[in-house]
Amino acid sequence: MISVISGIAPVLVVAGMLFSNVDIGSVLPNPTLPGLDGVERSLLSEDQVSAFVFIHPEQEHSLEVLRDLVELRKEMVEKPVRWIGVVSDRFSEDSMRSALSEAGLEWETIIDKGDLLYGELGVRLYPSIGVADREGNLRAYLPYTKVNFMRSVQVHLLHTLGEIDDEELKAALRPKSVDFGGNGAAAGRNIRFARMLLDAGKLDKALAKARDVVTASPDSAEAHALVGFILVQQGQCDAAQESLQRALELDPKNVTAKTARDQCG
């Protein structure tokens, strides 16, 4: 049964399956484990939000997540988040070093001797990401999904940092359907397609598709927000402002627009 501890709202369970042995809101264990570089480190930070990532260094999904985390960490570089990888000692240290090198990711990594942490939390699959607040309470458990995984990680981190509220978290994870003048299904597919192009790094094509949706539905906050977000990813903060402002006029709690605006400072 899911418990609600220390005032943490039940909305947080939208993160997905829980660690099988730890409920949302529970105080997490904070062991000190040997690092990949030989330096012992604790799992959690005492003064930052913690994002800890269980990785299988020989699994494609884990390697994909490591690559994606390079970009997410860049986007959140100004945020007080401490990132740390967790790898079982069943895997060779060389394989983990190789995985990090291939992804171009430099971060702290601790070695879970005998899978004690894996077993104590009840981790269900690789890769998985846990988010803990500064007091060491589990705020989200995010098992890997093929769709919008990094976005889910980001919004849960923003929620834990206190930058978005429960309602904004739910809206970000379960976007409202948009009325596109009787052609909602097709327009919704275009939004999803634009996001897929964005995730694939095809920014020009994603921007063109998002602008098509704006033309079809000028009152869609998410379409305006997506245009602005893509422009920001292209380094065009000035050009993005009109779209972001319009998105926030239509929906003051739009997380896509807020995220893009924050990236521009």
C-alpha cells in the first residue's frame, strides 16, 4: 500500500511502479559505498536534491539513458541537484567506465556490493531513477519507459525542488487534450510527432511541425510552448519569447513554457 508521509502528496505516485520495498515519502537508507574512482560516497546528498540512477552498463536502454542524461544535466546545471550512478558489482568496473565514456558522461558512480542497495530498495528493472529530497525522503521512482522518460525525470526533479506544484506536475505528465476544431486526433498526432523529432535532435523539422499546429490552433498553449521550447534549444531565446509569453497567457502553469523560459535566464 502506498503511504503518504511528511505531507508528501499522493499525486507523486504517477511516477510509476514504486521500489517494491520502499513507499513514496519514506526515508531512504543512505549507505556509504565505494566509488568507481576508489573514493567512498554516500547515496544521498544532505544539501541538494538527489537523483540516483541504477544502471546496467551492458544494456542498450541504460546506455541510451546515460546519453540522454548528458543533455538533461546541461539543462539543469544551475539547479541544486546531485546526480549519482549506482552499478552492481556483478558488472565489471571496466564495463561501467566504458559506458560512461561512450556516453560522454562524467559523474559520481558508486558500486552496490552484493546488490545490497538494489535488494533493500527492491529495484524492479534497469535503468531506474530515484529522486530524493534534501531530507532523504523518496519523492519519485522512475522505471525506464520508451516515451518521454527524460521529461518525466525533469518534471519530478522540478517538483521536488519546489519549482512546480502538484497540479503542474500532473499537467506535465498527463497533458490535457487540445481542441483543434474538430481535427483533434490529427493535431494531437502532430504535437507528438513534433516531440519525437525534437527528441531525435531534428530541431528544424520539429519546429516546422509545431508551427503547423499553432497555425491550426492558435489558442493551444502547448503548441505555442513547444515552438518556444524548440527555439530555445536552437539558441534563439529572443525569438522564443513571443511564443513562450503567449503560451503562458493561455496557460500560466504550462511546464514546457516555464522550463524554456528558465533556460534563457
